[in-house]
Amino acid sequence: MNDKISVVVTCYNHEKYIEQCLRSIFEQTYQNIELIIFNDGSTDRSGEIIASLLPESPFVETYYFSDENQGVVKIRNAALEKVTGDYLLFVDSDNFLNENHVEILLSEAKKQGDADIAYCQLWDFEVQRNILHENLDFLLDEELVQNVIDMSSLVKTKVIGDTRFDENLSSLEDYDFWLNLLLNKGATAYFVRETKLNYRVLETSRSQRDDLGRYFDDYLYILNKYRNILGDRYEQTIKRNLLSSASRYRDMAEVADERLALIRDLEQELQNKERELQRQKQEVQDITQSRSYRLGNILVHNMERLLFVLKHPKLLVKAPLKIYKKVRANFHPVLKMKKEVLGLVRNRSRRINNYNNPKRVLVYVIYANGEKLQEYKLIFLEALMKLSQETVIVVNGSLTPEDKTLLDSFGTVSVRPNEGYDTAAFRHGILSLGKTKLAQYDELLLINDTNVGPFTDLEVTFKEMAEQNLDFWGISYGEPQTDFTGYNKYKTIPIHLQSYFLVIEKSMFTHESFLKYWEKMVDTNSRNKAIGKHETVFTKHFENLGFKHGAVSHNNDDSAMYVHPLVMLRDFNVPLVKYTAFSNYDNDKFAWQGITRETEVPALIDYIKTNTSYPPAVIDSIMKDVKNKKTKEHILIIDGVENAIPQCTRYRVENKAAQLKSLGFDVWVVNASSFQMGYAEHASHIIIYRTGYSEELRELCRLAKKYHKPVYYDIDDLVIDTKYTDQLTYTQNLSEVDKAAYDAGVHSYGKMMALCDQVITTTRALKEELQNYNSNVLLNRNLASEELVHISQQTLKDYSENNQTVKIGYFSGSITHNENFEMIKPAIVQILEKYPQVELHLVGYLDLPQDMKQFAGQIKMNAYVDWKELPKLISQMDINLAPLVDNVFNQAKSEIKWLEAALVKVPTLASHLGSFEEMIEDERTGLLAQPEEWYQKLEMLIENAEQRKVIAENAYRFVLEHCTVEKHADAFTKSIDQ
């Protein structure tokens, strides 16, 4: 048997199962397989997992396609256009194969008179049972009543021919496909007993959620298609199907009654078990909190660790640092003792708190930008004032005269510059009250204007929290996480009360530590400083002083206040909704945050309007403001090189950003590894530079297309197709493993480029080649930065020096340049032989050829230098060499070598090829040489110092006028202006 089997895997959101599926195919005993994988727009990590497994495929013919979700029917039809095997086997990505599955199906099909279709039993491997009934031998009359041929069956592609899946069907499309082959193509089918398909029964599978009505609609539609062929069988088949279904549902009803009785028994048993479990939990808690248990646990745990380390002695090297970090982070015996002692003190000081009928002072912080205040802020303020005896309003920004008059009627108003975020405003309000004034009150309310509501009675919330006898409380906790701010004094972000709504009891705000905390709270003039110095510190700071805290809701998972506002309002008794939560009004708003969530906002609005007395017009106004909010746009550049090749990042990312900024655009630059979807939400244009494919960037392209944001792929080499890179000597000398890894990167670049709307590139030759992949290619040449120009100005070549030595420089920019030097080596050898005053300076990634070691006295080797040192080194040369072997890859190379030499007034001799031919005017701004002309033209420059100077001066002026970033317009920048 040497038939080629086309195995087609279709995947949609099966990140948990796709690896098992693919590996089961890789491990087949039959290996003449063409593997085709379709990712049908998965929104989970399926695509990422598939891409990571592709290099492991043992099959030469392995293909991967990924596109927007189309549905399994269209995907299978697409697959039928691509398969080239003698047989076809579809495999759903949640199923997997036994290692000899394909071999058995093919072998048994051959044995049975070369059957066209070989099918098998489905095996529920989780519960170890067959899914289909036992007698599956093929009988057409039985197949007409109920399909027993699963889609994962081996079928001859010859018999399929032009047969396709019916895209009008929403179910039973596989049944229709088989009937088409059986009835119209005369296909033969055989049941194979020797293997089974490992079939995963999922609650969310389509077969389980299809409704009965749709099933019969599709079933009758299918049978009607073959009515003329079936003749009398048509009505008999329908009758048998109905009788079979009725019998099946009667059996199901009887089973349902039995199960209902069983469920009731189980529920009673469960209640008994829960009571027993609760009792045991209490016993365990009592034991684990005992001193004897804790001491014993410490001894056992540390003994286990000691034994492990003794078995792995190398760990002892890292142990001191790890122990230090662990101790520093978790072991604070003095602090713990201090907290326990202070906790006892606070228990006594809490007696001064008036939880029953407190006198409250409110510090309410408002951000205002000189426009009319939004009504929701005033509604919330009025609700708080009903609970407060004094109100201090601190405004960050500026008020209209009307709003100032209005707020004056509410309380004391203080307008300050919009500095330090709400942290500085709270500080201002607290310090303005002072110790004496604060002492007159029982509770201090610190609340900002980011809250919408209240939707329930705040008095009830305050009473419920008063029953807990706390020192301070809030609405919700923030999640513990790593310190992304860089300012948190605990070096990590602990669980913390979110600062938009805090209530401080007298026991805490009259303590000397409270005012001292605020007096020291300075410089919160960035978001990270405000979060890192105050919001994520406040709770732990006062907890360590023995003060007790709590929250209305302890549900802080998944940023609940912002992602699940309806759940928090309805199920967790939170009386308000964060204003920002309304901005997540559709699923795409979450997608722009890089997460997949279902928005609750439409249901939230409906709930508020239906179940609360909050003014609907105010909610409508909030939604209007949120949806119409104007945010300053920027151009986003995503750097896939991330300075791994400094020259690439410098010219294609940093210099492009400088060019765009000089033309008046706001530009953001981010490394691909640090990219977050939120960076792109307000981008007007997105540039992806030399970045491989990822599911995240695929989602970015989808969203950008939907919201009319042009996405450009910037590429400065033909590393997008192996037909180009295979021409390089470098890749030809790679090992099989390294070559496969290199090619995977090339394919990844090409795949990413294919997702983008337009392509940006550096040379005309490169543009022409790339137009074979995308018709819209824009030229954006490499330009000199202002910094490079400035550095070069400091080290211009001094032609007044009369030096007999002529220095020729070859600056190798990458590991692929050895072959270029080999091309001109004969000319160089002749020059070194004829002119003993000539020095050859080799700089960078280059191996000195063995046959040139005879000229060791004339050859100077220099290591690769930082780009800021390069102008000084180039300026010491008399001639700069830029050879290129004539191939498609090199024809696309840019003119950087000439540009950098021109900036320090050094002439360049370059290959008459690609961008050098485009940019250099021969014998005016440089010299161009055909392969056979290198000796002649090099000799000309060596013997004519004046010509070198004239060419260098011309090139210098040309580059300063036409090749720097400052206000340089080209086809790319013009496209952005359109």
C-alpha cells in the first residue's frame, strides 16, 4: 500500500484538545500522509498551539490555513479544493486517532473489494463505551433511516470528484454528503471492526444543541433531494424514521422519570454530606490553627525540602538568594507580632467609633475640564450629601461659572490644577480639614466622581458595613498582581481596597499615622505613581498598623467592577457602577483589551431602567458620551526585530517614527513581545515591522479592518518566502534542524504580511517583488536620523591630511555578507599585490579567507562596532566598498552603506545593482561596478585622490538634501495623509 491519504483537521476553539489530535496523526504507523489543517477563526489559543506544533510534523506535505470563522461546512468544501491524496480522512480537532487507525482503515478497505468508504465505531474514551449501536454493517435502508457513517471516515477522492457539502444545511451535512456519494456516485461502504475513532462527547457540541425541529427540517430536505432516486423508499424511509424517533423518545421519557427520582434522592444525600463536610471542615480548621500543628507542619515541610536539596546539591548554589527573596517577601516576624499587638490596641480604640448614627464629612473629588458637569456626578454627590453633615468638594481642573455656583450650594468648593490625579485631590481635601476639624466627625468619606448611581439605597449599604465594626472599608478589592507601576513600596501589588470609594472610621482618621500618611503623599503626577504610591499601598499600610478593613463585595476576580458590572450590581449588592464599565459596551471593546468577554452593558442598562428609579435619560447621556468620546489618534509601529538586529530597528522603526513625527504625526512604538491590543484601539494607522504571525496580531488585523484602520507590513528584505532565502549561501549551509527553524520564521513573516492591507518597503526592486504578494506596496526608503547626521558631522573626513596610505573599508552588516566579499576578492587580491600602500579594513561579521592571509600586514580586522562609533570608523577610510552578488535577494538590498559613508564624506564603490543603481549617480555621487569592473574602478579611486574628494562632497550634499528623516515625504507618508 502506497496510496497517499489526505488527512484534513478542522479546528474551532479547541485549545484543550488540538495538540492531542495532531500528535495522534503525527504518530500514525501509516506515514504517506498529506496533512491539511484548517483553523476556522478560533478565538482561543488554538491557532498558537497549531503553529507551535507544525515544525514537529513528520509529513513533507503539511499545510496550515487560518481565516475568519466560516463554519465547518464551508471549511470542508475549502478542503476538498486542496486535497491531492488518493483517499480523504476528515478529523475533528476534539477527537483523536489510535496510532494504527489510518493503516487499518486503508487495509480493510482494500480487502473488501477496494471499498470507496471505510467507516468505524465511535468510542467514548472517557466513559469507555461505544456511542453508536452495535450492528453497523452497511445496509442502505438502515443508512436512510439513520446515518451511521461518521465524517471521520476514509473515502476515495476519486469517488468524491466534484461532490461538495450542501451549504444550505445547518445540520446533517455529513449525512447528505454520504447519501450523495452512495446514491449519485454508486459508492460502496464497509464497516471496519478493527479500529474505533476516539470521539469526545462535549456538552457544547453542535449535535447536542441542535433542536428537534431543525433536525427534521434538514432530514426531510435531504431526502427530498434524492426523491426521484429513492422512489417508493422515500415514504417508507420517512415513516421508519418517525417510528424509530418516537420509540427512542418514549424510552428517553421513561429514563427521565427514573433519573428525576434518583436526583431527588441524591439531593437529600448531598445535603447530609454537606452538613457532615462542614462539621469536618471546622474540626480541620481548629486543628490547623493549633500551635502544635503549625510547629509540626513547619518541621515536616522543611525536612522534605532538605531531603530534596540533598538529592540535588546544585540547588545549594541558588539557595541563599532564593531564601533571601522568600524571607524578604513573606517572613516578617517583627511585623507580624507588631500587627497582632496593634490589632489588640485597635480593638480597644474602635470603641470610639459611632457605627449607629455617625456624623460624616465627605471629601468628593471631581475632574472638570471647563465644560458643563455631567449629571451623573451631581446625582451621586447629592446621594452622598444626604448621609453627610459636611461636604468638601475638590475639583481637579476648571469649572464653568454656572457649575461653580451650583457646587457652592452643595458645600465648600476648592478648585485646583489638574495635577496628581485624585490622590492629590484627596490629600488636598483631608489636609484642608485638618486634625481639629476631622475630630468633630465619626466617619470620613473619600469618594471620586467615577461612580454612577446609586442604584440602591446607600443608607442600607452603610448600615450593613457598620455591623462589621471595621476601621475602614470600600466597595471592592483590587486583585493582587506584580507591581506594573514600579513605585509600590512592597515591590508587589497586594490585595487592596480600590480608592474610588473609601469610608474611614474615627478610630483610624484620628490616629496620628493617618494625617502623617497624607502629608508624606507627594508627587503622584503620573497614573503609575498614583496607583503605585497610594491606591495599591493604602490598604496594606494601615492593615500593618493593625487597622481592620472590609468591602461591600469580595468578588475581585476578572476585574469584576469593570467587566461584570451587572453581576456586581445584581448579585453582590454593589450600589454603583463604575463609569468606565459602560465603555465596554460591546464585545469588541474587550477585544481591544486583548480579552474575550461577553459584554454585560446592554443587559445592565436594561436592568437599571427596569429595576431601579435611576433617570434613564442620564444613562442614555452616559452612553452617548462614551460612544462619542474623542481620543487623540496616533500611528502605532510594532517592532518585530526588537533591536536584535540594531540596524533594522534603528532604520525601520526609530527613524520612521522620527520621520512621521517631523511631519506632525503622533507616533507610538512598541516591541512585538510587549504589544497589547489596547495600544492599537485609538491608532489611525498600524505598522507591523518584520514580525512573525501570531493569533494576537491576526485578531489585531481583523479588528483594524472592521474599524477602518489601515495595517501596513513593513519589510526590508525578501525574508517572506523561502524561494528567495534558499538562494543564500548562509541558509544552504545550515543543518536540517536549523534550516527548518529558519524557514518556519520566513513562512511566519509571509503569513503575517498576507494579513495586512498594504506593504511598506525600502527599494524599487523590493517593491516589484513584493507586488507579487500584495498589489499595494509603498516605497519608504531608509533615511538618516538627525542623531546620525549630528554624530557624522563631528567626524567628517579631513581631506587636508596628506597621507600616502589608502584605506579601503568593507563593513559587513550581517552574517550573509561573506558571499558578497568573495565576489570582489580577486580584485582585492590584485590591488593588494600591486599597491603595498593600500590597507584593507574588514569590519563586522566576516571570516578572513585562507588565501588572503599572505596579505596579513595590509589587512586590519575590526570587530562589529556600535552604530554610534561607526561614523568615526568609516571616516578613517578613503574608499567604502559595497559589493553585492547579483540575485533577487540582493537586488532588494537598500543603500545604507552608501548613505552612512556619504554622511562622513567617504566615497563608495558599489555593485551596479538594486538600490545602489537607483540612488547613486555613477562617477558623481559614487562609483558603480559590474562584477568584471571592480579592479578597474577600485584602481581609479586609489590613484585619484581628488576624484575621491569630489565624489564624497557630492554624495554628502545629496544625502543631506534628500535622505534624512526631517520632514521627508514619500509614497508611504502621502498615503497616511490621504
